[in-house]
Amino acid sequence: MGDDLFESYLGVDKSVVAKQVGNQIYVRNGSQSMLSDLVHEGTHMLDYNNSFGINGASTWHGKNRHIFMNDNFNSDRRQSRI
């Protein structure tokens, strides 16, 4: 999605490169880390679809889980290039 449309449609600023809204993932056209962005936002989408974080579940735990999964994904990508 182009920058202007991405920002106006999603109501975000220039620092946001990807966003999950419900079961949709939006990624800025100029993303320098497309796969990593998709993995991170995809985790949010899976949590949304499984109602994780709704009705009092910890969003702190969910955010840390996303960071952990994203770090593992990036680590695996680096190792596969060796």
C-alpha cells in the first residue's frame, strides 16, 4: 500500500510500517523488512482470531510473545544464509 493511502486509511504516522486490523494485515509499500513485518503482524492476527488478549488476558504477554517469535524468525533467516 502506498505511503499516503497507508497513513490516511489506517490513521498512522510515518513510523508505522505494518498494521493488523482484525483479520487483515496492511504493509507499507516501502517496507524494508516485508517478511519480518508480515510475521509480526500475522502473530497479532492469529491472536485476534483466537481471542487472545480479549477479556482480561495479558497484552504484555502477547507483545513479548510477538517479539520472541519475530526474533526467532529473523535468527532462522540469518542462519539459512550461511
